[in-house]
Amino acid sequence: MIVEMRRGASQVEVDQVVGKAEAYGFSVQLNMGTDKTIIAILGSNTGQVATENFAVLEGVEMVTRIMRPFKLASREFKEENSKVSAGDVEIGGERIVVMAGPCAVESKEQLTEAAWAAKEAGASMLRGGCFKPRTSPFSFQGLGESGLKILGEVGEEVGLPVVTEVMDAQQVSIVSEYAAVLQIGARNMQNFTLLNEVGKATKPVMLKRGLSSTVTEWLTAADYILSHGNDQVFLCERGIRTFEDSTRFTFDVGALPVIRRFSHLPVVADPSHAAGHFLLVPDIAKAAVAAGADGLIIEIHPDPKVALCDGLQSLTPLNFTKLMEELKTIAKAVGRYI
Ligand code: PEP
Ligand code: MN
């Protein structure tokens, strides 16, 4: 249930609504907008309480039920677009934020080269996996904690905040020491223990879409993080499983306007994992920006042919630089900049 307070409603009036909700055993989340407060009343049986029970309270403008399963991620709860801050980078503003770097941190030399290439081409964040969710246990699993140290050092040297994946609830605190953004991978989109843990973290979270998840399931997963008070959440469309196998995953370009319509959360796109091939990455990246993505996360590697992970879909520094130039025109056409 969403309780919209009147403009200028007093704190006492807000407290009365909160108190009543809590007396029913519900939990509440407040969205203190610039000119009015919105209160989400949450619980599995809010449906059993009449909206009138809240509508009669002083200072209440309107009470509505959100019929969709996601509540805190919805536009009903928050009308204006949310912005996420990672270091000095803002995601969800006018600027299209580009995060670039290798699939996996392999060595200090490899990451340093990739990071300078990313920075010089205009990227504003550095990506690099240290804990890798590989399909086979015999594939390179990432450097783990020693990779995090490299990532932290290189990010600092080059001056780019870093985004890296956290695979397990027990890793949240150590990854938080190095990362500006915690990445939840596609395979963990519905790892609820992990979502609860990053919801309690003090770092922003990038929630990637599950391989076979609907937009509704994805936004409802975001609610897990938001429900713990971490409102620094953004989404990442990275392609989904369909019958089509000419790309690694099918990039769901339509999900971008759908998210913008139903949710206030920023959404970025990962054309690399969707494409699976470096030749296809630039056009998917351009389509994403044209369709309203707030940013891109792109895999680049100084020498893709020796990459330990995802070399085929990684752009060389040269190809990345070329793409960044081309994206400027697309961004401008949709009222944004890179
Ligand atoms: C990644 O970003 O390297 C990754 C593993 O992505 P996804 O979770 O989308 O497969
Ligand atoms: Mn990868």
C-alpha cells in the first residue's frame, strides 16, 4: 500500500501513519521527496486492511495499492528518477556512464593497461572480476582477494572508481573494502541471502538481470536490496536466454524503456555478455544508449586473444576508443552526453 502525504504534511502526521502501519505489524519505507512524503506500507497481508483506514488520517492525500509485485522499485513509490553516486560518478543523470575493463583481473600489468585505455577513451569507471561465476569449475575462477587488491590499487592509480562482482554473502564486507560498486551477477539475481546482505551494505549495488528472468522478477529482486535501506541500486540489462543462438544471449532492448516506465531505478546495459562476440558489441551498445540506458558496462582487454575469460567478446583499446567516439552522436540524439 502506498500512502501519499499532502504537501506540507507535518512530521506528527507522518508519524501517525507509520505508527498505525506498525501497529498492524507492517513495515514501512519512507520516500521523503522534495515537496511531499510517500510512505510504502509493506507486508504479506496488507491486502486485509482497507485503504480507508489510512485515508482517514490527518495529512493523507491518497492511498493506493500497488498491484505489481515490486513496490520500492516502482514509480508509484518514487516518481522522480533515482540517481546513484559511486565516488564522484553519478549514475542516472544526464551523463551516460561508461564502465570498462577486463572480464577478469588477471595481473597488475593487464589491469593497468586496460584501465589506462578505459580512462583515455573516456570511461568513468573500471570493471574487473575477481570472483568469477564460471559455468565450469575447471575454468579460471578469478584471483579472489589478491585480485581485489590489484583492482583497488589500479583504480586509485588511474583515478577510476571500481565495480566488481560479489558472489557470496560472506564476501560482501571484503569486496566493499575495495569496490565503489558491488556487482550482483546474472546467476545470483535471485540469491536472496546475498541480496539481503548487499541491502545492508554501504556501497551502491548494480543488479544484473538473471539469465531467464522477467523484468518483474528483476525489479522484485531489487526490492530485497531496497527493503534493507540501501537505496543506491541500479540495474543492468545483460541479455536473456531465448531460442536465438546467434548471439550469446538475446539483448532485450525493450526492457530499457519498460524499466524506465515502471521503475525509478537507473538502468545500464552490458552489450558484451549479450553479444558474446566483439564484432557485435558496438551496435548493441549504440542501441542501448538510443533506447535510454543510463550507462554501459563493456569488456575490454589489452590483448583479447590471451584473455583468461571472455576474450572473444572483449574490445581492444583501439576498438573501444572508436566506439566511445561513435557513442557521442547517439547520446546527443537522445539528449544525453558521454
Ligand atoms: C561479468 O560481468 O563478468 C559477468 C559474469 O556477467 P553476468 O553475470 O551478466 O554473466
Ligand atoms: Mn565476462
